[in-house]
Amino acid sequence: MTTQGRDTNKEQHLLRFHIPHSHLSSVFGNDWFALKAEAFARFFGTPVFLIAQTVVVAIWILANTAGPFTFDIYPFILLNLAFSTQAAYAAPLILLAQTRQADRDKAHALADAQHREDLARASEERQATAAKQTALLVEMLQQNTQLTETVKSLVERIETLTAEVHQNVTALKPV
């Protein structure tokens, strides 16, 4: 088996409790738009995005205050419009990403709960089996003790009978 085959089997083994929930899809689906929107929403919180946005704003302000031509004079109405547009799209995309993540978290929580229940059930079964085996072992020890006592009493009886027979045989012998 190849390494990749083992990795696939290991992944399937690790996800065996999540597989029953794999049919559940997000309310927004798994289509191209939803996946790209979620990726874009996740990008909003990265340092790369924050630094890039800061650089763009700085260039915008420098170009409009000290540049050879100005297309957005101070109070920077176009810049405010750009931020408003960005916020109008960012908020629903972030909510979409949060909702999809909540759906995934719920499915994982359900799978984990099922896994814990399966582990508890297996543990209870092992304990019940161990208790049955212990009871059987105790019963077998009691039977062994009884047999040992019976053998001891039979050995004592045989000794007594042998002594009696020996005595009777020696008493009948003419000297």
C-alpha cells in the first residue's frame, strides 16, 4: 500500500464519525460563490489585507493632497464611498462565513457527541463482560474448592479403608 493510500485510510478512519453528517450542507450550499465568498471573508481578517488597505489609503491620501492632480479632494468623498461599498459587501460575506462555520461546528459537535456515546457504550460493554467473566471465575474457583474438598475426603476415606483392610488382612494371617 502506498503512503498516500495509508494517509487516505487514516483520514477516513479519523473522520469515521463525521461521515454520517457529510450529507449536511450549509444553508448557503457548497457552490462556487459560497466557497469564494467564504474565502474572501476569511481574507478580511488577515494582516496582508490590513497592511494592503493601509498602503492603498496612504497612497490615495498622498496622491490627492500632494500629487500633481487631485481627483478626490479633502474630505475624500470617493474614499469614503469606497469604504462604504467595501463595508456593504464585507458584512454579509463575514456573516456568511460565520454561519457556514457554525454549521460545520454543529456537525462536528454532533459527530463528537456520537463518538463519546459510542465510547461510553463500548466501555460499559467491556465492564459488563469483565463482571461476567469475574463471576464465572469465582464460580469456577468455588467448584474447584468443592472438588478439592471432595477429593480430600475421598483420599481420607481411602486411607481409612486401606488401614482397615490392612488391619483385617494382618489379623487373619497365621503366625
